[in-house]
Amino acid sequence: MKGMTVIVKTISSWIKVFIFMFGIYITITGHLTPGGGFAGGVILASSYVLLMLAFGREFVEENLPLAAASRLDCLGAFLFAVIAILGMVLGGSFFVNFLYQKYLPGEPLNLISAGTIPLSNIAIGLKVSASLFLVILTLSIFRPDISADKKEQN
Amino acid sequence: MLYALCFLLFMIGLYCAVVKKNMVKIVIGIMIMEYAVNLFLIMLGYRAGGVAPIVTRDQLGSTLGQVLPTFINTSVDPLPQALVLTAIVISLGSLALMISICIRTYQRYGTFDITEIRRLKG
């Protein structure tokens, strides 16, 4: 698990920033262009998966520990629920777009428009990126340790 | 005709999931079945010569907030696409679950062959 060759390490350390920025772009312009929270979150997670493939699992675990990723995961779900319940408190019904109705009308096709939908996209992107990163990290932790089990059989 | 091809793809996935004995191949068959259903749903909403259902500045009339009727008459149905996006997310979650079950089974038994996995172990 020491990672790949120096060529792969150099190229992936250059390119990881661009993948991350592209994921953030897809997430925050999800109400204007194709994409949104899920696609942006997958791209954000894939930048970390690239690092995991190039540098090994331990490097990524130092950068973003398991507990921190789990907290980000929970934070995304919590933010999404908070936006939904704020719609119930301020607008009268679950998931009401209260920002668009009352506080921030905004022009169509601008970045600041559509009320709570960009905020929901950011929450979904956080949730999806952290949980997909956690899925791949936990799958890579498992090692097929057959020898110990065969000893148990005997 | 195209719907028959979708059905054929579904049947290939079903064959793979039922006949094969390797657990990983069963997982691949289940995913092929899911993709066949997704393709069928996308094709239900397609319209010949339609445009993508994305509102850009060209599709808006002189007054912002009013979509041109030509856009409405030519765009494909966005509802199956949203449904399929949700289905893709759920199939990703179920794929992760199935793969982790395969890994744990291999860790326990040392094989992927379902005919050799006979008795339960704690």
C-alpha cells in the first residue's frame, strides 16, 4: 500500500485540484446546468479516490480521517433536513422554497436564484461525496485473510 | 423494436444472475438488469428529434420567467430522467452492499462459488 510510481503520483497531485474544483462547480451551479448535488458529490469523491489509488490508503486517511468523513456525511444529511424543516416553519409546508418566496427572489438564470435549491444541492453534494468516499475506503480496508479462518476450521 | 432490445438486455442480466455460480457474476447480472430497466424508462420519455429539457437563455422569451412554447413542444420528458437519476443512486448503494457481502463471504469461505458455500458459520 505504498502507492504507484512517481509518474502517477506527480500527475495525480497536479490534477486533483482541478477535479475538486470541477466538482464544486458542478455542485453550486446545479440549478442552472446539468449536474447538481449527486454528480458533483461523485466527482468530489473521485478526486479522493484518485489520491487513494495513487498514494495509498494511509495517505488519504491522514488527509481526511474516517471520523471526519463520517461527520461530514452526517452534516450533509443534517443540513438537508434543516432546509426542509425551515420550509415547514417559515413557509407552511415541508420543503417549501421559502427563500424564493419571501426573502431572495432573484432573477432566473443567475447564480443567486432559485432560493433554497442551491443550498440543498450543496448539502446533497457534501453527503454524497463523504458517503461515497467512506464506502470506497471501507471496501479497501477489508483484506481477504483466509489463513486465519482456515486455522479455525482445523 | 427498441423496447424488445431493452427486454433482451434484461433477459441477459436475468440469465447471468440465475445460471452463473460465481457471486461476482451474479452481482454483474443484477446490475445489467437494473441498467436495462433504466434504459427502458429513459426511452419511454424520449421524443424523436427532441432537445434536452434544460432551460437556457435561448429558451426564455422576452419576459424572463416565461418559457417559449416551442421549447415545451420539442423537449423530451424530464420526469423519467429524474426518476432514473434516483434509481441510479439507489443502485449504487445496493451495489456497494452486495460487493461488501461478497467480500465478507470470500473472507469467511475463501471462495466465490455459491455451490461450495453450504453451511452457515458464525
